[in-house]
Amino acid sequence: MKYENLMLSGLFVACLLVCTLVLGAMLKATPSSVQLATTSISSVLLAAPAQCALPADGVICPRLPG
């Protein structure tokens, strides 16, 4: 009986440790949207594809068949 209680308390401590580590990682991580917002606009524009950019009126470029 004492062995089972020791195993259960050890399992509880291990699960509590894993849950704490996962929660800490989620709270400490910076989302990608925040990382993107901290980069400069010029680097974002350079990374964007230049083949079919949206014009100022917002009309989407049609795909050419082929």
C-alpha cells in the first residue's frame, strides 16, 4: 500500500512539473504576429512576391491561362 502511494505521489509531481513547464513556455513565447510587427516595413515588403501586387484600387490580378 505504501509503494502505491509513493508511485501516485511521484506521478502527481511529475505531471505537475510537466504542466508547469508547458504553461511557462506558452506564457514566455512571443507570437509570430508580434515578431512580424517588430520588423521593419522595408524587410516585409522585400519578402513579398512582386509578380502580382494589388494595385491601389484593390482589384486582384487575374491568372493567365497556360
